Amino acid sequence: MSQRLIVLDDAEDELIEAEKWYERQRSGLGREFRTAIDEGMERLLKAPHAASPIVNVPAFIGARRIFVKRFPYSIVFIEH
């Protein structure tokens, strides 16, 4: 079975704004940020259970997070 990733509109908007902010800090940094996000998403698709459960969220919800390398962001997801 193939896995699919659905990104909420609010999350996509936040991602675009962060990418623009990093690009204003240094040319090319926005692209590096986006690459780090894409790599994080690939990691979670390959091994979603390797991600950390989110503290203070009931376990039955199944909320997890994977940290983005190099940038102070994490990708929060719920596996269905």
C-alpha cells in the first residue's frame, strides 16, 4: 500500500512564509530550508513510527513529530 501525505493549507502557508523569511536572511537559504522540510517529509513517509510521540497528546490520537535537520522546525503528523 502506498502512503500519501496531506499537508493542511495552514501548514503550507506557514511553510511558504518561513521559506521567504529564510531567503530574505541569505540568498539560497530559503531553498535550503525547503529541501530540509522535503527530506523530513520523506523520512516520515519511510518510517512514521520512528518519529516521536507528542507529549501531552493522548496516545490514541497518534500524533507524532519529526524534527527538521538544521532548522528549528518539526513536522507534526497523525497517521491514519
